[in-house]
Amino acid sequence: MLAVPVRRLGSCSASLEGYKLGKLLIEGKTKQVYDLPDFPGHALLQSKDRITAGDGVKAHNLAGKAAISNRTNAKVFEILNAAGLKTAFVRSCGETAFIARKCEMVPIEWVTRRLATGSFLKRHPGVEEGYRFNPPCQETFFKDDANHDPQWSEAQIVAAKFTLNGLVIGQDEVDIMRRMTLTVFEVLEKAWAARGCALIDMKIEFGVDTQGEIVLSDIIDSDSWRLWPSGDKRLMKDKQVYRNLSTVTQADLDVVKRNFEWVAEQLEHLAPATNSMVVVLMGSPSDDEHCKKIAKCCKDLGVPCQLRVSSAHKGTEETLKIVAEYEGSGAKVVFVAVAGRSNGLGPVLSGNTTYPVINCPPVKSDNVAQDVWSSLNVPSGLGCTTVVYPEAAALAAAQIHALHDVAVWSRLRVKQLNNFVSLKMADKKMRVLTL
Ligand SMILES: Nc1ncnc2c1ncn2[C@@H]1O[C@H](COP(=O)(O)OP(=O)(O)OP(=O)(O)O)[C@@H](O)[C@H]1O
Ligand SMILES: [Mg+2]
């Protein structure tokens, strides 16, 4: 398939999937960026059937590469968007293009490494290939093909005072992009690990959208990372295969293309449907407000939640039937027990199921101490935990699910990132106030 899907309508107008294309804003080695006059603040990124390496010194046409790259990028960004990350990606548009928020780009490549390999080894003699970074190693390179993208320190980035869509890139913005970079890597590393592939390192870029917000931009495809199935370098499936070629035959290009296709195919299965759920059992329907708050927080974290009513004191058999119902369902369940006054519900659940049980009593201000104590002072042999706030119950349940559910793990990680970003922005705002 050739990457020329733009339909010419007249001498100077074109459209794609109903989007009228404006002027060509920029053309790089692997894609063109078109303005979208009817969709302000957005652009269309058209991939090319072109593969390049060594700052463009090595370059080949590779029929079908645009479609594979576009499919790979779309899937990766859908995973990141679903986790709650702020990205420029909006949606695919045909097989070889996508719509994105139109950005002014930060001219920095943000590199994250889990294992030392490639150029890192040349710059750090003595470090053995495969050295593992915990936390991942982060590096920044100034995008400057003519000077082979020199490595830049944070101080150099801040000193450059890049001003993009009105936002000056200072230390706060660098801190935010550094933390976002780490989260992007961790989310994709976890997702690939679920397919038995080790994400060794990767490169991303940021832009500032027309609202002045920093968003993950550009593309992420097989050119962006090193990916070693089973952690075995010899099985590598990324563009390194192309970089390593001294002469390039059609057969070599076919191998590279097959690898890229394999990656795009794997991505379809990267975030499989899971069967995590939270069951909130309330002793009385009068506690439903408290329980709905738990359900709302679960939903925000991507964990389905069911509300049930059962009193362990007044309907013990019914409570045990409900336990059996979920144990036999095949779902992975965390129970949250909501019982005021004397909490028999949580301990009865905990003593009769191997699923985790979290007590979240709906405490009333006139009786807080006794009600909380009732949940804490459980008989020996029981391991239910107790939290007081609905949000805490949902978070505790999600953290349990995150042990087996990559999507929930990612939501939690991005929530932590977003807390970091909001605190930093609040601090930035407060800092400049003179009282
Ligand atoms: N959301 C976006 N809005 C505006 N421009 C973007 C967006 N995403 C990427 N770009 C820019 O599109 C241009 C073309 O991309 P391409 O990757 O082909 O460039 P390139 O030749 O590889 O150069 P570079 O070394 O800058 O990546 C790049 O300058 C890139 O920064
Ligand atoms: Mg590029």
C-alpha cells in the first residue's frame, strides 16, 4: 500500500476522511503535518513510506511502512490515553494518518533506559551491556540533526528558555516532562511485559498545545524503542535491525517490515480485557451514599464495582451465598465491607473467603472511635484491613488489583503523576504571589 491517501479536490484543496486539509505546516523525514482549518488547535499527521537512520544519512523507501507505523502509534497512544496521560493523539484518520492536537514542539528527545545498551555504552565506558537501572536512567538530547543531537543537561534546557505557545520552558516544566517520561516508559514496559517482551529503552517528545499545556506528542512506533522478546537481544524487533545493516538489500527490508508488522500485531493484544472487580457489600441500604462514593472512585480507576446489600448479623446465610456466588464466578474480586456500629460483615467475609476484604465503616461523628474500633479489633485468624474514607477503600482495592491488572496499575501510576503535576503547578502559581 502506498502512503498517498490525500485526495486532491482542486488545485489547492485536499481532504482526508472528511477532514479538509489546510497548509502543509512542516515536513520531516518520516511525516508531513497539515493544518486543519475546520478543527482549530488540531493538525493531521501523515506518515510516509520512508525509513531512515543516522540522522537521515541512511534512508530507504519501504512500501507499507506508513500504515504499520500509524497503526503502531495509534495503539500505543490509545493505551496511554486510557491510562489518563495527557497526549496530543486524538484519533486515527485513514490507514496512514492521525489527528493530533497542534503543538509547538519542545526540541528535546527524552530518553529512558531500563538496560544499558547502544550509545549509552559508548558514552559510559566500563558499564557492561545489560546493566539494569532502577529507577530507569533518563537522558535528554537536543534535536539538532546537523550536530547529531547532542546530549543536554537540565541546566542547558532551562537556559535555552524555549517559549512555545506562550509557555516558557523552565525548571518546573522540565520536572513535569521528566516525570511524564518516566511514567510513559513504565506504563509501556508493564504492557509489553504482559506479552513477554522487555522494553529496553525508548525515546519520546513533548509539545505545547494551543492552550499552553504540555502534552506527549510526536509518535511512538518501532523507531522509538528497543524491544527484546523474552529479554533476548538476539530476538530484537525494533529499528535497530535496520540501523545495524551495513548494506541494505530488499530481503533485509522485508525482514525489517515483518518485524514492524509483528509489533503492530502484538499491540492489538497488549491490553487484554481483565476480570477485576470490587464488590461493595453494605449491611444496610441506608449506607448507599457512602458506597456510591466508593463505586465512583473505583470507576475513575477503571475497576468495575458492584453494590450489594447483606447483613452478616441478620442474614448470615445470605452473606455466605453472596461470597460463594463471586468465588464461583471466575472474577478477581476485592470485597469492601460497609457496616456501621458493630462490624460483623467484614470479619465474616474475611473468615470465609480467600479474596481480600477491606472494611470501610460509614462512621458517624458522634461515634467514630467505637465504630472504627469495631472494625479493627477482629478475632484471631482474620486478615481484613480497615480504612475510613471511601476514596481510600477504592485505592486500596485498586492497588491489590494492580498486582495482576496492567490497566489498573497504569491508572494508579498516572494518578500519582497527575498529583505530582497539580502540586507543582499550584506551587508555581503560589510562589510568584507577593502578599
Ligand atoms: N502534534 C504535533 N503538532 C505539530 N507538530 C508535530 C506534532 N507531532 C510531531 N510534530 C512535528 O512534525 C515534524 C515532522 O515529523 P518527522 O518525525 O518526520 O520529523 P523528522 O524529520 O524526524 O525530524 P525530527 O528529527 O524533528 O523528528 C517534526 O518536526 C515533529 O516535531
Ligand atoms: Mg521525528
